[in-house]
Amino acid sequence: MPSRKMKSKICLVGENAVGKTSLIKRFVLDIFDDSYITTIGTKVSKRSATLDVGGEKIDVDMMIWDIMGQSSFRSLLRDAYFHGANGTIAVCDVTRLETLKAIDDWVAEMRAVTGEIPLVILANKSDLKDQSRMTEAALSACAKKYETKFYYSSAKTGANVTEAFETMGKAALEQQLESGE
């Protein structure tokens, strides 16, 4: 039985059309919709889970923030979007190498507000292997730079979506517990 209940704010970042909204829908609602609608502003979703953190079962409400991917709006929304974040999932699209390179800008913007918070990288659309432009070496180098994990994911098939969100949830809770939040 969980001994405590906590909340964590998790932000998803990445360029347009990498699949942030689809990943959230897959994690929160376990659905996939391949129609593309650009996120305008931000949208907040919630999923509750019980996570094992250092042997302690903790009920957590993950508040998952989805932001529009246009870099021109990044600085406009930055402070409000990232304020109070406990973790970030940076998403790139395996079919567009430039989306991996853009993670550096997103992480810099985020850390300017949050400082060092946990980060996980998702290489989304792994179901499109034949169209992939990203090497595992490039993903590994990006993850190593931020001392984090990366996952190949697919919002369409659900591959590694729950694992990535739960990894982020645990890392965010660990940092929250260490800092006494």
C-alpha cells in the first residue's frame, strides 16, 4: 500500500510534429489518432500511477504539459510553461534528424527556468524504421551529453511509451524527495 501521495509536473518538449501530443494520448488514454492537429499554446493532461521509488510505493499524479513546438513561441511561453517542472521528456522524430539537433535548444530553454531537472529522450515514430534518419550512435551521444536515458518509442504501437513516462516519473519523484518538496 502506498505510503504517500505526490504530484509531479512533467513537460514534453520538441519540434512540431514529433508526436508529443500522440505520446501523451497513448500514455494517458491508451489511444492513437494519426490525424495531426497542431498544439496551440499548452495542454495539461493527468495520469495517476503507483511507482516504486527506492523500495517505497508512491501514488503520483503526473501532470503532463504539452507545448506547441514552434521555436518562435518558445521564449514567449518559457517561464510559464517550465515554472515548477519536475522533469522533462525531450521528443525527436526518427525520420527527421534535425529534430534531434533541436533538443539542445529545448533543453537550454528549459534549464534556464528549472535548473537541472531529470530528462529522458524519446526517439519517436520507431514504427517507421524504414524511414529512419537517426543512428543509435547519434541518440546515444545526445543522451550521454545530458547523462540520461533514451528510448525508441512509438505512439502508434505504444512501444516504450509507458516505460519512458514511468522512468521520468520515478526520476522526478526521486529528485523531489531529495530536495524535500
